Amino acid sequence: MNTNPTISKDRFEKIDKNVLFEGEKDYKSVSFSQDVWRRLKQHKPAMISIFILIFIVLMSLFAPLMNEHDAMTQIYTNSEGESNLKHTPTLTDNNWFGTDEFGRDMWTRTWEGARVSLLIGVIAASLDVVFGIVYGVIAGYFGGRADFLMMRFIEIIVSIPNIIIVVLLILVLEPGITAIIIAIALTGWVGMARLVRGQVFSLKNREFILAARSLGTKPAKMMSMHLIPNMVGPVLVNISFTIPFAIFTEAFLSFIGLGVPVPYASLGSLISDSRNFVTTYPFLLLIPATILTLIVTSFSIFGDGLRDAVDPKLRK
């Protein structure tokens, strides 16, 4: 019995490819970053947050140059026996945010304080990312006893409240911006390390990793060329939440007197200095508090939008 009968060509009809794909759209291949940016642009709150952050960054860089007042120089002095040198905002003297209790221009001090807060947050978050990625990749790739010991060390750090470690480090180190950055960075890398470790566990048994390993790829190259590039999305999302956490931590330390030393200013120290005058001179508190709120909120909303754009499960 013939189980493979010959099929005649007459039974088939050739279709023109132009007719077959008529009405179909021409799709162009895009890279991962282009795809993320395309979907991020559709997230309106995230885009608004990006514009707010860009505006604040530009103002922190260039706003102090818009008038002639220095952040340390007194505009008003107590030559007339004044004990209270706070003045409300005016346009005639170019002190658009008023002056503080020492007669210093709040416009310049506020934007320079925002620059300091952003600088501390970005540098501390960058150190968190670098150390957390290296630590998490090593723990996840080698596994076994190395992973066990490294994770136990993280659990010891997590068991101690972060604020206690930060305060102790600030007290031990010489007060200043460098001390704050080191203190925040030494306690903020744990979350990134755990995230990266989990990503490595989900990637290291994939086919492309097994193929690279079978070709004799060394561990250092495996981690830098194959593992880390494939976790860019989750890492970027985590960074967008790490930066506002670092900025808020710096503001809290400055608020309790352990932050940027006098006479320099950050948003936290400006809020701390003006909290006693909230009923008489509310602008001293409202202006830096509003800028700090916009920074932290914008980063958080941008992080939500970036997470939606990166995660393929959330595509609509």
C-alpha cells in the first residue's frame, strides 16, 4: 500500500506576494532602547516628570548666575540695629525668593542647595549601582558557598537600620559632602545587589550562556559581556528609585544637623533653618520643600513609567 501518494501541482494555486501582503503595514525593526523610548513617550506622567527634572537641573546650574547676589553674602545688614534680616521676595533688589534670617539671598542659596542635593544623590546612587552590580553578579554567577557567605553578609547589614549606620558613619568621618556620599553609598547598595543576583540566577542557565560557557568563555568576560548587558532594564528602573532615596536621605541628615556643614546649603538644611519661621515667613520653608518634593516625586513617577516601558509583560 502506497502511503506517500504523489501530489500533483495542479492542486495548488500560486498567489502573488503583493496580493498576499496587501493591506499589511511595513514594520521596521527597532533596537531595545528605541522600543523602550517609544513606549516611554506614551506614558504622559513620566514625560512630564522628565521635563520637570530637566528644568530643575538647568535651574540649579544656571539660576545662581541670573542675579548678582552670592549665596554667602548678606544683602541686608544690621547696620540700623536690625536683629531680623528676613525679607519677603522683591523684584527691585533682584532677591526673587527673599532673604533668610542672615540677610542672604534665598534665590541663589535655594538653587545652589538643589545642585548640592542632586550631586549627592546622583553620585551616591552611582556608587550603589556599581558596587551592587559587581557584588550581585559575583554572588549569583558562582553560587554555592560564595553565594551563601555573601548573602549572609547582606542579611547582617539589612538587620541594622540604615539610618543608624549612616549617622554613625557621619559622626566618625569628617562632616562634609564626601562623608554624606560615602555614608549613603555604603548602605544603599544592598537592594541593587539582591536584584542583580536574582537576575543572574534567571539568566545563567539560558542557552546563550551555556553556549558561551561551552566555548570556554572566562567568568569575567561572561559577567561583563553576557550577563550584565541582559539586565539593563531592571537595573535602570532600580536606579530611578535609588536616586530619590539618596536625595531624601541627604535631606533628612541635613534636617537633623548631620548633613552639609554651615554655611553651605542643601535643600534639607534650608528646610531645617526655616522650620521655626513657618508662620511668619512661610516662603523660606515652602520654596525649598516644593523643589525637594518635585525632585523626589518626579524621579518616582519616571521610575514607574520606565518600569512599564521596560517590562514586556506590561505592554498593551
